[in-house]
Amino acid sequence: MAFLWVLSCLAVIGSAYAEECGIPAIPPVVKDYNRIINGHNAVPHSWPWQVSLQYNNFHFCGGSLINENWVITAAHCDVIPGLDVAVLGEQDRNSNAENVQVIPISKTIMNPEYTQVVSTDVALLKLASPAQLNKHVSPVCLPVPGDDFPADMKCVTSGWGRPNLNSNAGAIILQQVALPIVSEKECKAQWGSMVTDSMICAGAAGASSCHGDSGGPLVCQAGEPWMLVGIVSWGSSSCNVNYPAVYARVTYARNWIEETIASN
């Protein structure tokens, strides 16, 4: 049975940075293509678009910075303006030494096609004040609707979700895991009609996103820049690493993203 990964227990960017999205100032190191279950620590600040969404210092979902004013996440994270905050530039959630930016959310806009069966599981979060872009905080690039990310292309997801199957606790250090894109045919062989055109699948090769990673990025490197291909959405309730995980497909929602930012 599928399970929404709420922790229960580009290029729409600022014009000044239009050519710098998706290129971390601190390069990531992707060691192997298996495992965020049993994953490994990310190089500090090597995924500078990674956002932790928090309530009262409790991390409940991930997100991705797409420009200095906007974060994209999963609609099912149900981010509440005025209560929840976006934390940028974080690596170690227990550290008081990191120069993080804690920014309130002023507006949450869910994709109008989003339903409780997780179709088009995408939401935009407008920050109450602009993020300060630097080597630890910068946006990811967005693909355009015609971009293709074929089966077996190697991509990376990151987050502070549950890092192993023996504990329900979220990770303290930002984790990363490399995953292959899974074909629609193979994904539907596991999940059937639950998989729609608004989704893209990855994993099923000894790796999986898990609880607490919801809303976080699935990025693929197209040339030099990293593209936000998917948003962590749903998958196996037990985080079974042999099942494909399902992500909201960013190309499907790209036109809505651009129109929403332009009108808000």
C-alpha cells in the first residue's frame, strides 16, 4: 500500500543569478548509486537549494529553493504560512554554528490538480523575505516541459528523513542517495494505475527516499547544472528499497510554476 511520506511517528530564478542555478559553489560527491535508506552524509552545503521545512524546530518536510523568493515542495506537506518556516543553508540539524537562514512562509499555493491520491503533488511557498544567495544558499534549475529524463539515468535525492529501517528518527546530517530513473512501464508494474503522467519514478535498486524526505529534491545533472526533475511524493510504507519511489514530475507542473510565480 502506498504511503504519503509525511513524518508520521529550473529556470524560474532571479535574473541576477539566471546563469548560476543548479551549480553548487561546493561540488557534491556522489559516491555510489544505491541507498537515502542506508545513505551517506552529503558534502556540507553541496546541495545549496536544499530546504528544511520546520515547525517549532521540528523538521517535517524538505523543499528546494528555485529563486530568492520561492521554495517548491510537495503539496501533501501542507505547509502553513505564519506557523512553518523554511530553513536554508543547513547541514547538521543539531549544530548551532551554521549560518542558517530561517525565513517565515508568507504564502502556500498548491497546484490546483493536487488531490489526496497525490496527483500533481506540488506546492509553491513564497518566502516572507528574500533569501540571501551565497555559496551555501543558491537555487536549483527547473527543466522545461520537453526535457526528457530516460530510464536508468542516474539522479540524486537528498533530505533529513528516516535514514535506516531500524529507526523512525529522522537524520541529523543531510543525507544523499543516488538513484536510477525507473521507466513508467516498470513503475506501473509495481503501483498500477496509481502512477499518472504527473509522476516520475526512481529507485528500486537498493535505494529509496523515506519518511521525512517528502517535498525534497530529485535532481539530475544535464551537462553542468543540476535540474530539479522530481519532488519526493510517495512510495512503499515500509520504505522497501526494491520498490520504485514516486516523485512529482516537475516538467508536468512547469508551466503552472512559471505562471504562479509571475502572478504572485
